[in-house]
Amino acid sequence: MGSLNDPERKRSSDRRSTTWRPVALVLIVVVAWWHISRVHTRPILERPSLETETPFTWAELNPEPTLQYEPCFDGYQCARLDVPMDYHRADGLGRRVAVAIIRLPAKVPVTNPRYGGAVLINPGGPGGSGVFQALVAGRGLQTIVDAESDPGHNTTETARYYDIIGFDPRGVNNTTPGFSCFPNTFAQRNWELQAEADGMLGSTRDSLMRNWQRTRALNVGCARSLSTPPEVGAEALGEHINTPPVARDMLEIVERHGEWREQQGRTEQQRIDQLHGYDSAQSIVQRTRWHRGGEKLRYWGRSYGTVLGATFASMFPDRIERMVLDGVVDTDKYYLDEGHNAIVDADAIFDRFTEYCDRAGPDKCPLYTPGGRDAIATAYRRLEAQLYHASVAVPSSTTRGPEVVTWTDLKIVLRISLYQPMIGFPLLAQLASDLLHRGDGSALADFKHRARTPSCPTAECLRTGPWSAECQAPGQNELYVSSAILCTDALYMQDRDELAFAESWAAMQRDSAMLGDYWSSIELGCAGWDVRPRWILPGPCSGNTSHPLLLVSMRLDPVTPMRSARIMSSKFPGSVVLEQDSEGHTTAAAPSLCTTSFIRHYFQTGELPPPGSTCAGDLKPMLGPAHVETLFPAEKTWDALESGLLGRQLPL
């Protein structure tokens, strides 16, 4: 069935991996690092490197109807693309959106015959920042999609080298207009600390009542603000923030990049003609010609990014050059609530945790318990029960004040481990062991504490007053814009009353004891939301695309199960599902040189893996040839996790 375990295919894979191995582990780890760190975006956006002498600010760039790339950060180029808020407005007037775009230039000039074009990326969410993803993971992604050899040593004309382009979707971070549900970041921090103290859904017997009321208090006002135009006759941002308009923005980016490429080609052709005489074939101009109204998309989207990609493929099926959907969402479930719950495989990942812990033994798994996998599972569940009935008091230390470690805190660490087992499983084992065996919650208290950032109103905020742009901060509204997009896409979530939600929650708990409460909390985030989009996808996501799609999913993914990839593949003729035999959320969760080799081959040649192909993961949590601390220095691992994973995290 085309399995990579076939002897001949294995030999081929081994030959490819010989060259890959020195760099691939590094680049995959970079991608994974992005995935776990994306929630804490502001420091990177404001100052991406300590070596940056002049901080870049997006306000320096004027929004333009064409792409005007300017140098930014370290080796990147940035632009703000001016697009209509409402593409269907016939008079061409109305409000505009300035889409923040960042480009990591290809390793060859756009005029070089080996230039392959731009690959757009989306990290998920909804509400994830493509700008931040490009800053953190862009070079790793570029290494995957580019030809294997450095262009200086590769003269093969068929080799291709790509730009990586990230963008912030509507309402996200550096794309304007933005929005906030709070008058300033101080009010937002207060709200989030109250929510943490109250505990998540399932934390107490009355958690539904408290969380329902909190969510409605937040959403009623926030939705009203987003659905109220700034002036009579203007568009309301909340009605144009959902997925279809963003897919149309992607098409605009592709078209404008083609226009920009042609301009670069004409400029270079003139220079060459002046130096070497007129080229009657005008070869550079022909090679870089803008295919007006026909430019095609190259795309790599993860998680919710697969919803965005599938939506684009449905709306513009003839505009696909390459599309990788990684960690595939069932769009019928996402848009219409039709099909299986997304978390049906989450508990199987917890079962793998107990298996790996048992095999690793006490030296590598602090939660190891004699008696096998069942004994380890029983020990963990005993800890959950203890924390449900009695929190753990943790005295202050030299670096933080006193804390109370709760059931909610443990469940958040569990969720992290299911998403990112390579790092999360050792973390869960250590923190759970501390609590269960020694009653010590200090490490988890430190973990909680580092997720918080102080926030006092700036002088500019005090001068301009609440709700002004000066009182907001890029990267701080991702959780809230996630709800704004999700709830406007999935209208059925808006329409549930408390009783209907309770029934849905019970179904989630039946599907997953480990993740049911968390995933239900995401859907609870739509309670009280009342914004209807102006642009709705007319039917299910499907289409006969101009080039077949590559769908990649993990064998066990906590929120985008393999069955979703197979369902979506059936909707796009010619597409192929590549399965990676690993656990975690998207291929960023575990390295596989085989998987990245197939993705590279697809971008380079357009050829898909044979149907039924499976790739092994190169490492297993707590077992692999490299332990977590060989992939990440210990202090970096903990800093990355503690800086954001207990704070705002996007669902997909």
C-alpha cells in the first residue's frame, strides 16, 4: 500500500535522510519551538533579537494597494497591504484593512530561474500570527520546502528556492484595524487572573454556572463593540473577520506578489540590457511575468490553518499550485457541527504517555510506578482526584509570591503534554510526581507565575484614554480574536443556550476524559456572542483543485484526528493523506525526516506520496535517541514553556 516500510522505499528514504540528518532535527525543533511559544508574541514582534539596533515598528509602513516591501527585523522584509474590508461593496468605498505581511526572501533573487515563488503560511488558531510564525520558524520552514542543496552549490535548473510569507489575519496583532474586549491591558490582566482563580470548566460542581456567566459578561460587550460601525454607513469589523474574507485576502496577497515580481523582473532586465546589450527574448521579463488574475497559491497551513486552506481551495479551486494541510480539521465539524468530535483520539495519547513512562523507567519518568501502564494511569488519576477536592498551598519564594496549585493547573499541563508530547510528557511526569509523591507544588507554582506579565497603563494610554490604540498591545488579544473568528464562522455555537451546551459538554467528556473539559471550554467561549458575518461559504468545503492537495496528519492527534484528514481528502479529488506514526498536534510536535522529505518533494516537483504512505517519527517521548534536554537546553525548555503555555493558548 505504498508504506515506507517497504524495503525499496526504505532504502530511498535512507538515502535522502543521510543528507538531511545534520540539519533536519534542528529545523524541525525550530518549528516545534514556534508551536509551543506562539502565545507569547509581543517580545518577538517588538524586538526579535538582542542584536537588533533599531526596533522596527509597523507604524513606519504606510498601507498600500501594492506590495511595497521594506527591510525589517533581521533579514526580513515587511509590508502593509491595503484591502477592502468588504470585497462585495460595489462602490469601492468603505473601510479598509491593512494586512501586516512579512517576507523571508528566497535564497536566490526573484529574477533567478530557480526562484520558486512565495509560500504563504498560517500557524493555526484561529487568531494565530503568521508574522510571528515567520519570525520564529520561517527559516526552518524554508529549509524544508527548498531544494536540498545550497543554491551556491546547486546548479540544477529544476531546483526551486522559495520566499516564506507570513501574514496576520484580520483582527490579529499587527493587521489593522485591531480590536480589544478591554479598555486597556491592565483591565485584561485583571480579568484573566480572576478567570484563573475561578478555575476552568469541570474544576468544581458549579464551574458551568461561573464560566457561563463570565463568558457572557465578556462576550456581550465585546460582540456589541465589534458589530457596531465607527460611523453610519461604515462596515463593522466583526462582520468581516471570519474565514472567507481572509481567504480572499490570501488571493490578493498572491496577486500583488505576482505584480511585485514582474516589477522586479523589469528592473533587472533593464539593468542587464544596459550592461550586456538588449536581450531580444527579454528572458527575465518573460520569466517573472505577472499572470494577472491567474496567480496561484503555494501554502502550508497547520491546524486551523487547514480550515483556511480548505476554504481557499473551495472558493478558488483553480488557483492552487501547492497546498499542504498539516493537522487537518474536518471543516464540516468546524463550520456546521456535523461529524465526530475533534478530541476522539486524545485519551489514546494519554495511554501512550503511560506506555512510554513504563518503558522509560524511573530514571527518565519521575511518575514511574511499578505495576505497568495501568498503575501509572491510576497514580495520575489519583492526583487529579486529590487536587479536585483539595488544592495545594505553596509558600512564596525569592522569585514569586505565594500560590495555590489547583486541579485546573494540572489539567492545563496535561493539555500541553497531549499537544506536545516530546516536551510535555517529561514535564507532566515531573510536576505530577512532585505533587503526588512529595506534596510539593513549587515547580508548578513557578510555572504558573512565569506565565504572567505585569501590565500598567502607559503614559500614552493615560493621555489618550481607555479603548484607544495606545491602550492595546500587539499579541495580547489572540485568545479573544480566536473567539471572534471561531464564533462568527461556527454560528451554531452562538445559538446554544446553557442546557444545550451542558449536553454538548457531556458528550465531549464521554469522548475524552482527558481533554473534554478543555475542548468544551473553547465552545463555551461563544456564549453570548452575537455577530453575523456578511460573507458565508455557500456550501461544504470541497473542490476539484488545479493541483492536488497534500494532507498530513499524526496517527494520534489530540484535536485534529487522522479520520478528519481522510474525510477532507475525500472532498478534494486527487489529494493524498500522508500519515506520521507519532503523537501530538500537527507535524511540529515530533520530528520525522521522512515526513519533511515528502513535503519537500511535493513543493519541488508537485508529486504526491503514494496513497497509504506512512512515515515513522524519529524520536519518541522519554525514549528516543535524544532526550528533551538534548533538543533544547534545559533552561530554554522551561523558559519557553513557562513564558506562555499556562497563559493564553489558541485551541488549534
